[in-house]
Amino acid sequence: MRSGVVSKLYSFRRENHCALCICVLMLLSIPVLMFFQLDWAAYVVLGIGGFAFYLLFQAYQRKVTDFFDQVNEGMDQMLSMGSDVFLPEVEDHENVFSRFVSKLSRLYGAMRVAEENADEEKRVMQGMIADLSHQIKTPVANIKMDLELLSKRQMSPQRQQEFLERTLHEADKMDFLIQSIIKMSRLESGAIQMLPEQADLARTLANALLSVSSGVSRKGIGITVDCPQPLIVRHDPKWTEEAVFNLLDNAVKYSPEGGTIEVYAEMREAGAYLSITDHGIGIPEEWQGAVFSKFFRAPAVHNLPGAGVGLYLTRKILEAQGCYVTVRSAAGEGSTFSVQFL
């Protein structure tokens, strides 16, 4: 998209030079003629000079009028936000006309950027609404069905409690989906700003491990951690904790009961390195390239809890800090997610 297209080249140098020459000739010739008492010749020179100035002024006026007609047309195109805006170009880049056109071109460029940003925000919002409606359709349908059954059938207190617990579970899942989609939208639109600082990655990792402790205890999973303390790395502690939590939660979710998870961190020449290894169901090779995509879930895990947003959020959070995350896995053998901090 061009912010301005030159339609006509203008030069005011010739008029300026002609005016200067006429002035010099008149200033030099008239005193000399008066000195030699050639008054009539001085008057002739003065008349010719005045007539030349008049012709020069007419030419200058026509060129300036044409110049501003072009500017006016270009401004009309700017207001209509056309893809091509035709603005005149001035050969002499130091005069006021050139500076005027330059500022107009910069203004149009800023307007185009603002329009593109507004369009991008609109697309993000539309995508968020579409994602939200698609993802919450199932939990809303389940909640509605359970409530209809509760209102129309006579059930024992125990059976009612089961329905209420299932409804609460669906409501929690819907709340998780909404919060995740809001985070994704804010990350994609740039509304969330990462604030990297020199902080202890070991502390960030410890906070993330604490957040998955209930799931670890429930499944009897053993976690081994090998991380030097402190491990000072430039990162945003708050959002990096969420990214690491998503990796740990993923490892816990797909590990068998009584399984093990290894967490390893070290400082390398290129920067800090973190890996999280589980021995769960693993990821087939054909799906490994898609696991960080939005709402992606491999066919083998469709019946397991999850919404396909955790790894996508992790990738977006880490990329926003200049880091990257990779996966190495084999079906039935588990997975290793690695993060390289730069």
C-alpha cells in the first residue's frame, strides 16, 4: 500500500532565478543610465523590467494554483482513504512547498497505519467472538440439558448431587475457555505488554510447580527438578510462570497415574535452557508441527480434558519475549518440551 504517488514534478527555481536576474539588471543599469543623464533609457528599462515582473508573476501564479489544485485533489483522496494518493513533488526539497507536501505524505502514512491497526483489531475481535461461540457451545448445551433433567425428573438427592457437580464442572470449563480466549485475544492484539527483567527463573519455575501440585498429588506423579538456584534470566516472571505452568499442566494431564516428570534447567552459552519431560501417551510425528496451534487437539486425546489453548498461549507468551519453545516426542513414549531463553 503506497502512502503517496508523485503525479507531477514542480520546480520554482526558474521563476526565482528570473526574478533575481531582473532585479540585478535593473539595479545595475538604471543608476548607470541616470548617471549619464539617459533618463528616457532608464524609464524604458524600468518599464521593460516591470512588464517582465508582471509576466513572471502570472506564470508563478498559474504554477502555484496548479500546484494547490493537485494538493487539493490528493487531500480528497486522503479523506476517502484511497489506496493511491497523488501528491505533487517539488524539485527543490528545501522550500516551503516541498516541506508542505512531505508533511502531507507523512500524515497520510500515519492515517493508513491507524486504519490498518483498526482493521486488525476488528479482525481479532471477530476471530475471538467466533472462537468463543464455537468453544462454549458444548458446555452450554451440557449445562442446559442437565438443568432440564433436574427440573423435569424426580431424582434421589445423590443423583441430583451428581448432576449439580457435572453442571459445575461444565461451568468451570466454560469459564476457563472464556478466560483463555480473552488472554489469546489480548496477546494477539498486543494489548498485553511483556515486561522482561533480570529475575530468578528458579523462583518462576517453583511458582509454576506449586500451581500443578494438586493434579500431581491426585495422580500420584513423581516430579524431579534439576535447576540451579538462583538462575538469573531476563524474562517476565508473571507471564513466563503461566507459560511454564501450561507445559507442566500438559505433562501432568497426559502422564499415567504413578508416572514421572523430569524438569531440567541450566545456563548455556546461548542463554537459559528449560526442559519438561513426561512419559505419557506422547505425540505422533504427524501432529507435532500443529501442537502449538490455536485450539488444536490430536484425535487421540479428544476424550481427555483440555481445550487446545495452553500450548498456543505458551508459544505466544514466549515468542513475545524473544524466546522459543520446541517439542520432541514419540507416540507411547512421552514428550519433551524445551524452552530456550535468549
